[in-house]
Amino acid sequence: MDKKYGQIAEMTHFLIEASYSGKKDLKFIDLTCGNGYDTLFLSNLAGPSGKVTAFDIQETAIERTKSLLQNKGKFNNYVIIKDSHEFIGKYLTEKIDAAVFNLGYLLQHNKEIYTKPDTTICSLNSLIPYLKDSGRIYIAAYTAHDKGCEIAKISEYLNSFNKKEYNVIHIKIINKENTPPELFIIEKNA
């Protein structure tokens, strides 16, 4: 199936699948489960030997994700936690293969509740030590919910990463005017 690189969520799934398909005992984290699409994708990719942990602060997001997984999931390999991703550190006990953020607000819900740069950076600080040598963090970031403040602060934060230890990739669509999302990828240099 042809993937559209201009659809950031699709591209993120394509990249994760290309990196981890066929591997066993995968550990994935969805830091903002929202409507559950990333969690469902990660669960199906992780398979019966893998594990997915998903977070969100909104009960609506938790309910939507659980419903999607129950109706379309192939495996019972997930845990869904109602908590802010900034507190991920208290849940981490083992190394992870990949983590996914889909920042902004929950579609078709309260637009006043959205991710903030400080909590996102806090969760990134907690995640980094738990990345496996082949580990990656994928961050889909949007400008519309806060006029680009979160993207700017995350970009500044990621620019400070040690280039010998990490590659930081930034992908954005440059010919659209409707504030398309941007993708940041952090990968360890093993």
C-alpha cells in the first residue's frame, strides 16, 4: 500500500514499521493516546510477545482508545494509564524500543486541553535514559493549538542533544499554509 509522506501520522507508522517489523519482545510507549490510532498500530506491531503502554490525561481519550483496541486490536498486550506523560518516569521499569507523541489537543473534544512544552520536555528527559540502543522517539508536533510555541521550545531543546550520542531528525512540509504537523525523531547512535 502506498504511504503518503505528507500525512505525518502515516509516515510515522511507516518508519516505525520499517524499523521494528518482525522483531520480538518489543516495548512501545504512546505518550498521548488520544483517539487510540497510534496505540492500536503499536499494539498490532508489537504482537503477542510485545507490550504497549499508553497515556492520556483525558477520560475521553482513554475511553476512545480502549474501545478501538477492543474492537480492532489483535492482541491483549497493552496497558492504558490515565496520567500526564510528564510523569512517565514513575512508570518506566525497562528499556523501550520506541515512544510516540502526537502533541496538540484531542480532536473533536475540548481544545482548551492541550500539550504544553514544559511537560513534553519533562517526559522526554525521563524517556531518554530508557531508550534501547536501537531506540527512537517520534514526536508529531502542531502549531495551531499554541501558535507554534511548543514546536519552537521542543526544537530548541532537541538542538542541544549531544550529536555523538543522538541523531535528531526534523521533517516538515514546506509548501502548505494550513499549519501541517512536523515530525521530530530522536534516535540513539549505538
